[in-house]
Amino acid sequence: MRILITNDDGIYSPGIAFLAKVARKFGEVRIVAPDVEQSSMGHAVTHSRPLSFKASPINFEGIEAYRVNGTPADCVALGTHLYTKTDVVLSGINMGPNLGNGMWHSGTLAAAKQAVLLGIKGIALSTPVGKSEPNFPAFENYVEMVLQLLLEKPGLSLFNVNFPPQPKGIRWTRQSVRLYDGKIVPGTDPMNRKHYWFTVTPLEPAEEGTDRWAVENDYVSITPLRLDLTNEAELQAALNGQS
């Protein structure tokens, strides 16, 4: 199996190094990642300037690794162009969760979506982060189990996976869409000039069966996604009204 790995935290992130280490157990791995952090970049693509493709300054043992001056989606587009026989794209492991409505602006998930747009299976992987870096070895077995499960599934598919710090199991989940955790917080700089932070606010516990509920209850969340955003009920109602 030929595996392309990228992320939105950049080539220096410990999350991508850890994912690459585990992924090597399943096939040939190459890394193509942003040269700087691209968190919350969403599905932005670069069209107004050329992209550079340079060897990684970080050594990944036994793995070819490159950095791109672009977005996560750029990395997948360029990486799969150069490595035409890519079987799957793994994105992560992101330093921070990608749950619920936060999926909409996730660069991590966008990289996996870009893979599916190009006809390649895409898997996004994330974990919460606090004041210190995640303890990746604490859930290494679950990363391996998830990859074993999803890489064996046939067909073109898109998955969003979130690992709690100390998992006790795996759950198949749906996206939590009830609430959004983004908000604007005003402040002032040392010169007393007003500025604004776009930040995150804690949410009430999510409903059971959702991705947020799973991670809050120490389960690995696997959410199968699709690219079609059509509201089928709304469309059908409109079509019925026309008849």
C-alpha cells in the first residue's frame, strides 16, 4: 500500500512524525506537508503563485519527506500528482480536536477531502491538546487499530477520526452539529490598541452517538463523511412544491 501523509500543523509537528511511524507498518509512506502551520485553513487552495517542493529539514527514518509553501489541500494535490499510485492519504495527527461544526474550517480534514476529490481514500486524524504536547504513545495501539480497520475497507471513502488522550474503546459516530465552539474575544495590546482573537469556548456535553460525545467519554470517534452537502429533505420539499 502506498500512503501519503500530510497535516495542517506543518512539517515540524510531532503528530505527523508519530503517524508516519505507525503507518509504516501498513505500507510505503511518503510525507508532503506544509512548511509552516496552516491550522484552520479549511479547503483553501493556492492558485495565484507557484508552489515549491523541497526536502524536509526534519529526518523521518526510512521515509521520504518534503515541505510545500502551501495549504494542506495543496500538499495533497501536489503529493498525489508526483506520486501517482497513492492508495490512501492520511492527514494528522492534528494537535487539537476536529469535532462537530469545527470540521468546517479544519485544514486537517480538508486534506483528506482533497484526496477523495481526487479519487483516493482520505482519513483525517486528530487528538485534543492541552498545555503540553499529546502523549502519543498512550494511544498508539488505537491508532494502529483504526488504521487496520479503515485501510482494509474497500471503496472510495472519507473518515474523520478523533483520539481522546486515554481511549477505552472505539465508536462509530455521527457529526455533532448542534453547537459551535468558535467565538470572538476582544482585547487590547500593550499600546492599548484594540484587537480581536477568534478562539474556542467550552460547550455543553454533546448528545450520545456523536463525535464530541465519544471523545468526551474517552472513546475514539470514527465518523464516516461524504462530499455531497445537499439537504435532501429541503430539496424534496421544494421539488414537491413545484409539482
